[in-house]
Amino acid sequence: MLRAAGIRSFQASRVFSARAVASRGYADLAQIDSKDKFLSLTDAEKFTWLGDMMTDESAKRELATLKKSYFDVKSAIDAMPKEPVPIDWAALKKEFGNAELVDGFEQAFSGLVYPKYAGTEIAEAEAKFAELGARAQAMAAESEVRCKEIEVELEKVAAQKAKLKTAELDTILAEDPTLREEVDNEIKNDEWY
């Protein structure tokens, strides 16, 4: 949530393009060792991390506003009791003076049955995230293999580049007979360009 808000505030400042912001954000996130480490940061540390990414003053002001709103809502939620306070019916009877009315409310309240929510959205979301995680790990393994292949190709290219510095035409044509034949044909046909 904080990361998305930071990116939105960057975009709102119109100083950086969204692509630059996202790439910078991902690069900074890569400096944090793991997702678990990032998630273990306190909310204040996450806001500090986002603030460090920002260079524009208007983006920093927007982040400060978001931070204040976030902590206001968080403190309001934290101030709420975890369990509902039991109703003191006897005190209400004395306060209102109409015991029959309070008894009616008490009977209605005690007869309330809250329906159980039997939604499967959470289980479906967890299954989807597990599937996405497995796909991401498979893609990461594939990319590691591809990186190693590319490194081997780069080494070959570097070796060929180093070889070109000292190579002679006769040596190159001796190694590739088809190239020698093409060059000979072009010379015979007066194709010099």
C-alpha cells in the first residue's frame, strides 16, 4: 500500500515518468534483502524508505500528508476496543426510567443472530497467490539458466572480439571456406561495394 502511494505521489508531481519511478523503486527494493525483511519494517520505516526515494518537494509533501492520514486512521483503529463492551441493562433501566422499553431492547438484542459468512474468496486468493508464487519461482529458475547461457555467449563474443584485433585476412578466409568462395566470386565479378 505504501509503495503504491509513493508511486502515485511521484506521478502526481510530474517530475519523473512512471517508468523511471517504478524502476527506481524496484531497484531500491532490491537493496532490501528480501520481501520478508521489507514486510518486517515498521510503518514509520516504510514511510522513511519511501521518503528517501523522493526528490521532489511536492511529492514529499504528499507523502507527509499520506503518512499523517495513515497514522491518524491507525491510531483511531488501535483506540477501539477489541471486544464490544457489555451493555449494563440495569443502569439503562435506571437512567431511562422506563424498564419495559429497556426490557424490550434487551430481549431483541439477546435474540439477535448474526449470520456466518461462508465466503471462499480468501481461500481462492491464497490458492491463486500460491500458484503465482510457484510460477514466479519457475520463471526465476529459467531466467538463471538463460543468464548462464548469455554469459557463455558473451564470453564467446569477447574471445572473438579479441581475436579480431590480431586476425589476418588469410587466417579468417582459411577458417571459413564459404566466406573465401564468396569473396573470390565478388572479386571475379567486379563487385567491390
